[in-house]
Amino acid sequence: MAVVVASLAPVAPCRRPFAAAISPRQRPQRRLAQPVLAADAAAVSAAALTETQVRAETTRRIKKLGREGKPREAVAELANMAKLGIQPDTLAATALLDACARNGKMEMARSVFEELFDGLLEPDEVAFAVLLRGYGTAGERPQWNEISSTLQLMERKHGVAPTTVTFNVLLETCTKHNDEERASEIMGRMLVAGVEPDDFTLEAVRPRRSMRSLLKRNFNVTF
């Protein structure tokens, strides 16, 4: 899978543009003596920045590129940071996942996930929610097989129990596609797990009356 990522980042000719340039062990903060490679011409020199500041600035640029519909450039941005010997953190990796997923590039997102979260970083529920939302919105119809596989990976391999963060994404997908049967199953899982709906759950189902009614029947909520 890393080959896919490498092919999307022309500035990083190696097979693993992120991992090849960094150690799997977190390095201590230090001053950098070389400039940050940045798409933003107004970026400051890295000479006066700590590793933490470089990560934060790289994450900001990745988010901006994602909003601008430039996932390939976002991949290159993180690869540039890796070439400096700076390990990405979960925030930067999740921002890159989102840049790919929000633009419908789910194969790219999956490759990024496998490279960055397979032994390098530990994914949290937010990272999985980004993938789930992507599989729910990337095509004309939700990719439920991929959604199911992602949920199994989250719970069985990484031990992340779903909360409203996950269930709200799934209900949002069901509401968008008027899938009342799956929404009922998801709410049933919430009941079994003891997960109560929150304000974001109400917003997720608000667009469809049938979904609002279903939530009311299961949880006795009011809108």
C-alpha cells in the first residue's frame, strides 16, 4: 500500500515517503538548522522553530490543502516534513486522512492510514471516524463493506470502543441515504453499549422525519 502513497508524492521518490525518513521512536525536541519545505511562500524559516511548531504548521497547511481539494499536495506536505527527520503526530496524520477522504480519495486515505498507523502511530476514534465518513460519502452509495471492515479493525485490532463519535457518523450516513433499516441496527448497538445520543446525534438525524422518529422511539429524546 505504501507504493500508492509514494506515487502521489513526487517530492519523495522512496517507497515509503513518510516512514523512510523518520525513526519509529519519538525524537526529543530540537532546533532545526534547515528550512521547512512549504507550499506556502509566506512560511517562516524552520531555523527558529521547534519540532512541535513544525508539526503544528504542517498540520495547518495539510488542513488548508484538504479544504482546497488538493489531497496530493497534502500528502507531499507530510512527506516533506518526514524528509526533515520529524515524526508526524496523530493530529497531522488524521488531518492528512481527512484531506484525502473529504475529496473522495479513499484508496489514498487507506494507504495513508496503513503507512502511518501501522506500528508508527496509534489511531484514535477520531481517525477511524474520518475513514468511516469517507466511506459513507465518497461514492454515490455508502461502501458498507468497507465501513464494516473499518469498525472491526477499530474494535478488534486497536481496542477502540465506539462512542457517539462513531455512531453519529454512521447515523449521518444513514440519514443522507434514507437507510432506516441500518439506522435502526446502529441505534440498537448504541442501546446495547449504553451509549446515549448527544446534540450531534440529534443534528445527524434532523434532516429526515423518519430518522427523528426512530431516535425518539429508541431513546425518548425531543427535538
